[in-house]
Amino acid sequence: MRVFAAIVPPEDAHADLEEFVEVRREVESDLRWTPAHLWHVTLAFMAEVPERILDDVGDAVAAVAATTVPIPLRLRGAGVFPNPYEARVVWVGVASDDGTGLSRLESLALGTRRACGRVGATAAGGDYRPHLTLARSRRPFEATRWLRTMDTYAGPSWTAEEVTIFVSHRGEGRGRPHYEPVAVCPLGGEVGGAGDADDAVSP
């Protein structure tokens, strides 16, 4: 099964972003927009997780979360993958008013990936770039105009206080996937705790 650990922005952050992108949805009708109820900031994605170790994954993520202080965040700015001239995925960025917020978020993500790997759920690698996916395109498109508009966005500040583990169920036919929350892991560490996340889950 496909499993991922993510931070879900609160309702006020959802509502603010929803209002901002509503008009863009009408203009960019060729994009496949992600429904707002599926919005999240991924920390770790595991493409193949045996059902028998799902509880172990939950315990591993919970151990990392428990060592991590809640993180002040906001959704701000925008970007695309893989580049502005052949964009396939458009997203809004993640920022923090706290000078150490983004580094703590990165530590949480990397600690979560390593912890899941230790219990047999290998997470996708690569550099961690926190973002919330807004839409996907069936074909590459030139996105510089879209970026100029979306890069002005700055949502309300909020505090990430938990990590949610989801199982992603594939949609039938061309239907959208369904994300089933299977565990919620509260953040609860002291400042500096995220850097010790690996030690907290070592066998």
C-alpha cells in the first residue's frame, strides 16, 4: 500500500488559500486541481508498505514527532516541478516566521524518512522541499505567468502540532485517490529535539 506522513494545514489556512486560488481555477481550466480537502504538506512518502508493518510505521513516526517541538508555519509563494518552462506540477510553498522553523521542519521530515526505513518502509529520497500541491497538468506547460501571480500569496500563520499518517487508495478508473488517515502523531518535543529524532527511534 502507498503510505505517507504529512502535516495538514488548519481550516483557516485552507480557507484563505481556497479563496486565493478560486479565480485561478477558472482561468487555468486545463489543470487538474487538487481538491482542498486533500491538501497537505508531505514529510515522507512510501510507495510500497506491507500492511503487516503499518503499525510499526505509526510507532516510528510517533517517536520522531514526540521529539519535535511544534513548528510555526505559513503557506507562502509558489513553485513548479520540474521547471517553469515544462511545468507538470504547481504548488504553494511553506514558510516560517520563526528563524529555525524550516530547519526544524526539514529535520522532522528527514527523521521521519529514516525512522520509516528502519521498520521496512523505504521512503522516497531526494532533497526535501516542503510544499502543498495545488494542481497537475497532463502535458508540460510554460508557467512563468502563473508563478508571477501565485508568488504574491502569503497565508495566515499557524502552528503545526501533529503529523498525520495516511494510506492512499487509488481512485477507480480516472477517479482521484482517496486519502485515509490511519494515525495522528502529536508533536511534543523541546526546542532542539528534532535533531535527536534518529536516536529516539534507533533499534
